[in-house]
Amino acid sequence: MIQATDIHKSYGSLEVLKGIDLHIAKREIVSIVGASGAGKSTLLHIIGTLDKAGRGRLFIDGTEVSKLNDTALAAFRNQKIGFVFQFHHLLPEFTAIENICIPAYISGIGKKEATEKAEKLLEYLNLTDRKNHKPSELSGGEQQRIAVARALINEPAVVLADEPSGNLDSKSAQELHKLFFRLRDEMNQTFVIVTHNPELAAMSDRTITIKDGKILDEEGAKHNIIKGFPLSIDKF
């Protein structure tokens, strides 16, 4: 699903990424960990085409995105990549369902079809009764689930999450983590997650540690950590 080769990135004289090689398979959940300033978010932004590498090649779902022009890149990002951020970035003046529909509108999907897709996601996430609420009327966990639905509405090839549970209480964070695995198992979704949360990193299929702009090591997840977790997210 994602193949990055020899990715370098500098800001002025500061070299942030120093030759990253990365391969992520379809339906894989990969966590990227490391100290602040190690280059985790920079790498995620490059994978998400929000920033460009100074050197290297990046393929997502078979497309070499590093060769796309700005217009083609914006269209690719809208159709192939979903984003979940720590602070939700929901538009406060719009309702939950309107926020979810925004990426669909940008891609050219009509209002009727976009609304139908959004309503299915709301039902899947047990949020149907909250669809006409604005973000200020939702709990932190509900806001983050709306952000997840927004990321999924265009059926992206990959979802990128930057500290997705960093602003949630421990119970809501645990439910969000279980939701990611439910989406992988039931929707074949691929996730790349930057996190400082050791529980989420341990649950992932692989954990990649970045230090000083390089991949320090990788390790597989301890899958037994999530055994016995219920998949229900009713109380999230």
C-alpha cells in the first residue's frame, strides 16, 4: 500500500529525515513512535502528501505520488488518503453530518450520495442520533469518531492518524484504538499512526521507532494485548 524509499527532508540547514525506507502492506496497522522532534510527524505529512520530500520516492496504492503535480496531488490526497488529527479539526459552524460530507463534496460527489454515505458511517459508529449536533455539543470521543467518519467517507486507500488519542481520556482512547482494529478487520482499512501512546503502539501490527531522522528499529505487535477486548463502541 505504501512504499517510501530514501526519504530525506530538510528545513534550511536542519536535516529532519535522513534516508527513510518504509513499506506498509494493505490492511496493516503501523504505529510510528519516537521522541519529540525525531521526525515522526514530518514523515507522516510526507506520506500524506501534505509536504514534499527533498529527496526520495513515494508510492501509495501503486501511484508514485512524488511525481504528481500540485493539482493531481490534491485530487489524489482527497480520494486516497484519510486524516485523523489530535484536535479533530471539525468545523464548528457545521453539524456532525455536514463535517463528514465535506471531503465527499470536494471530490465532486453530489449531496444526496454524500449524505447517504455519511449516514451509513454514522450508523456504523453508533452516532446516528448525533448527526445534527455541532462539535461543541459532542463529547471528545464523539468528535473524534466524527473525524474518523470524515476520514473514511471517500473510502481511502490509507488512513493517517497523528496522535489521534492524545486529546482523549483513557477510556475514550482505548475505544478509539479498538475502533481502528474493527475498521481494519471489517473494512480492510490500512492505518499509519504517529503516537506516544504505548498501549496503541503495542496493539499495532508493527511499531516503527524513529530517532534523529532515521528508523531505529521495528518490532511486531503483541497481539494478545487486545484479546478479549469487546468490539462494541456503544459507550465511546
